[in-house]
Amino acid sequence: MGSFKIKGGKKLQGTIIPQGAKNEALQILSAVLLTPDPIIIRNIPLIRDVLKLIELLGDLGVEVEKLNEHSYQFQAKNVNLEYLNSEEFKTKGAGLRGSIMVLGPLISRFGKGYIPKPGGDKIGRRRLDTHFIGFQKLGAEFTYDAENSFYKVNASNLQGTYILLDEPSVTGTANIIMAAVLASGSTTIYNAACEPYLQQLCRMLNSMGAKITGHGTNQIIVEGVDKLHGCEHTMLPDMIEVGSFIGLAAMTQSDITIKGAGVEHLGIIPEIFRRMGIHLEINGDDIRVVPKDTYQIESFIDGSIMTIADGPWPNFTPDLISIVLVTAIQAKGNVLIHQKMFESRLFFVDNLIDMGAQIILCDPHRATVMGLNRAIRLKGITMSSPDIRAGVALLIAALSADGISTIHNIEQIDRGYQFIDTRLKSLGAEIERI
């Protein structure tokens, strides 16, 4: 198990380029299973979860060729479905949340797909019902082996239908779309997710010959086609990294420019940070976080305390709730952070309180942060990363704190942020990987 040793309290400066989007990658990479033709994907983030999915595709028989550091060619012309029943697959699939995304393409092209119960972050319940209900409505048969935590879906003849999702699940919507692209007839998905990464998937599938309309709205229509062909696709910058770097710069009073931030795809993210008093200069596709001694959280018009809550796109993404919370620690003013979607994601605040933050954990979903306005500096402590986003929030806190901090279980951070220590060192951070 690795650790970061951080000497905090240092102002950083320079330019940083966000990686390709993790949450897009898990969908896009799974889509290569839909055709026997070559597919080239660019701007792939070299992070643990993505590399594990690429390895899993290779184990399934997909030909994987690395073209350069962030570009790969995939060709799924000889997929070995028997591998799905192997103990090796059950072990590898269980350790990767994104393994659920291979099901839609497998049942769409081959009529069956099996996966173990996916692992991933320990941030609360992350049910998969939406995926399997969608598959069943398309005509698939679903069974769950509770004793072995193994899911099986069989579908010899998928038929287009009307599907009203019980929640606008991003991965659920993506999986159902990939299952429907080769189904007979038309499929309408209502209450669909509409975030930029799902739009990217639909654009990629359309470039492969699919007929998908409505992406970017909550009603997506998929006209089934007989087959798909190869394509080339470039992934967007990771909006979660962009938000993380904004929070880092504000907390450490650093002058950081985020180059190629994918500004048009960030939605409400820049506005939320502006409401926290952070000054952003946007020049084309670049964002400069202007260093300030004080950043003041706005109040609502009636003077009541600002509330920042997550929700399905175009609302604020839940993956940045941890970052906003830690950024508020040194702001002027108070804010209520409301994490609606996961009931265990805020428990990392105990570490921040030990560092000197003024936070009241109201319940598993809400925390009130009373900004210190730099009157008190955080102090370095030893802590452990419980999940990807909380891990980076703790890293931001450590970089702003006086003294030495140690963060254990950094494998969680590596799952979502590529070479984060090396990239932060280029900005002047004192961080050592142990």
C-alpha cells in the first residue's frame, strides 16, 4: 500500500493540463466490443481504473495496440466469451467498477454477457437495477447468483421498446444505449442521463453507424442497425480534474492555469466556484485561477446560507462535492454542502476536523463548513484515502496545511488521477510517493 508524504503551506505556480476524462473512458472503451473493426481512441487517461479495463478487454480477446502514450487501437474481432466464466475474470471484474459497462455491448453483439458484482469506491450503495431493468425491457433474461455475486444476462433477440428509467443513471443510460444500437426496431429512453460524457458516447456510436438522436436531452431515441464499423474518437478533458485544480489553487493561494480545460463542457462547475468567491479568468479554452488572500462565499438573495448540492447533469456533479467542501475550509463565510446521491461520501471530514477545519457533519448527506478565512491554518496529520475524490480533497488540504501530512491508501487516488504527484511537483508542490 502506497502513501504520499506532503510538506504543505507552499504556494504553487504554473500551467497544468487535465487528463482525458475517466468517466468517459469507461464507456468509450467498452464500446469497442460492438464491432469487429479497428477503433482508435485518443486522450486516454493512464489511471488505474482505465488501465485495468484495457487489460480486461485484452483478456477477452480484444487486440490492443498502443499507438502513443495516450492513444490506443482496439479490434474486437476474436472475442472469447468463455473467458467470462473463468475465475480470473471473476476476480478482475470484481475489482473494477467500470466492468459493468461491458455488459451492454456484449449482449448487443453476442447475445449474452456475464460479470461479477463490480467493486470500486466505498461511498455508499451504488445499485445496478437500472442497467438490468433496461436490458430486460429490451427482451433480455437476467439472473443473479447471490451466493457467488455473479450477474448473467442472455439475449438472443433484443427488441426496441420504450424505457422510462427510474433514475437518470449515467452508466445505466450508456449501457442501455449500447445494448439498443444493434437491437431490432426503435428504442426510446426517457429520463435519460444527458451529461457531456454520455453525449460523447453517442457521437462515437453515430460515427460507427448507429442512429441515435436526442443525446444532450432526457429523451434519447435509438434506431437499431444491423452492424457497426470502426471509427476514431478523442476524449474530452476530465471535468473533475479541472474542478480539483480550481479548488487546489484557491486553497493554496496559487496562480495556476488549467490549459485545455474543455470550458464549453463544464456546465455549472465554474459558476459554483465563482459563488465561493474564487476568481476565474477564462481565455478561450484555458482557465486561470487568480490567487486571492480572501475568497468570500456568497449568500442567497434573502441572506440565508449558501447551499451547494449535487444532482444529475446539468446540476453540479457529485464527484466534485468533496472538492468544494475542502475548498470552503479557508473561505470567508459559511456553506451547507448537501451530498444527495451517496450516503458515505462525507465521512472523510473527520480527517479535516482533525486538521483544524470548522465543519459540522449534520448527517450522512449534509455538512456545514464555517470558513476560517485563513485566520487559522490547517495542520498536517496522518490520514487514509477512503475513495478517489475524498483522497484528492485530503491531498488539497495537506498541500494547504502547515507541517507534514501523510496520506495512506493512495491507490484510491491513482484510480482517478494520473501521475498526480509528478504533475503537482511541476507546479512546485513538495510531495513524495512512498
